[in-house]
Amino acid sequence: MVAAYLGLVLASGLLIGFDNEDLTKKEQARLEGVWRFALVEVDGKKQPEVPFATNKMVIAKDGSYVVIQAPRVTRGTLKLDPARTPKHYDVTIATGRIKGLAFLGIYELEGDTLKICFSLRSKDRPAVLASKPGSGLLFEVFQREKQAVKEALIEAGRLELAGTWQAVSYALDGNKASDEDMKKIKLTIDADGKTTARSEGKVFIAGTTKIGPAESPMTIDMSYTEGYIKGQTALGIYKIEDDLLTICRAAPDKPRPTEFSSRPGSGHTLMTYKREKAKVK
């Protein structure tokens, strides 16, 4: 009898777990979208308008998010628990100067309005969606934009890639180039994805790119307009970690790599670049 009772309890627990998981997935789907910052309050004080050309948050269905405050891009992950009252909204910062920090929050989603509240000075979760003087709480209100998530993620990806990159390493079929050769090479990527590689200031390869930042790993297709493979397209993958850009590409007309490696006979080129800091004018 006791065993039967325990079996029922365990089964009920499993069912509740499945229900919560299904509810969370549905809630993540509701949150998926592009959200514009409409209001930001800290300690009950409304914050001034930010001087960014773009100021929005993009939430993907898988629980990842991107805050775009051009030219700055911050990535992270969120964990929801819509079964709680108030609903839980926990974030972990994945990039930038506060990488690794986690914040416990609560949220409310009504139509096209999303409200979020976090504690900035305490590990305790806020109890209400409000920020009062001395509370140490951050309260944010977002309005849903009509922009597609894929389009917004590409916009964020373009911002992250734009700039001048100093070559750090290069390997083709597992054969590595010398550090001295790397010091001579710089890669420039503009806001539209056009790339130019120079060795000692002289262009030796250039092209255009098509990126898929919503993919995992993120994809990059390079169509060359100058250089020894002019007129051809190579499929690749890329990642950016703490201002280090890593690109792995296949030879033209070959399948896209699935990992960041260059082994003998693979035909894969593995390149890393360090972002150069913009010069202050």
C-alpha cells in the first residue's frame, strides 16, 4: 500500500515537471521578439534617454537574448519560471565587462508590453514590479517592435563584427602560419559585412559576407571579390569571445565546417583575430 502511494506521488511529480516544462516553452515563445526600451527606472528614478542609435532587446525562443545599444552588443541567457507568482525571470550575462554575473528577477507580459524588475544590490528576488527610492531595484518596461527576430539578430551580428581585427593565428589543413606573418595581417569588416584583408597595408583578399547569427554555431558565408579565390564562395562558422574573433571556413564549394578546427586533409582554414580598439579622435 505504501509502495503504491509512493508510486502515485512520484508519478504526480513527474507530470507536474512535464507541465512546468511545457508552460515554460510556451512562455518563451510568447517572449520571442524584438523589444524597445520604453522606460528604465533605478531606485525609483526615471533614467534619461540613452545616446544610442539603437536601443532594444532581442529575445530568441531558445532563451538567449541580445541587448543592442549601438555600437555595443551584450549577449546573455534567461531562465523563466512562469508557474511562480510573480513570474520568475533570471538572466546571466554572457559577454562584456560584467560577463558571468547573474540577476534574479520577475516579469509580467501583457500583450505587447513586457515589464521586468531586478535587484542591483542584493541577491534577493524583487517581490513586486516597481522600483522605489533606496530599493536598489531596476525596473524596465519594453514595447514589442514589428522587426523580425532574424533580422534584428543579423543587425546585432553586423555590429559585433564591424571593426578592424589584428590576425592572431592561421591554420590550413592543420599547418600553422608563423606569428611573425600574423603581425603583418589585418582584417577590416564594415557595417554592411564587406571584408578587406591587408598584409603590411596591401590588400590581398576582399569580399562580402552573409551571416547567420541565429544558427549554432553562427554561420558566415564569404564571397570573394578580390584575391586568389575571386568569384568563389566559402562556407564557414564564427564566434566572438571577449574581442577574439574565430572563423573556420571550408574550401570553396565544400560543405560548411561543424566545429572550430583545422585537421590535416580537412581543407579547413581556422583563423583568429583580436579586435583593435577604435582610435579616439
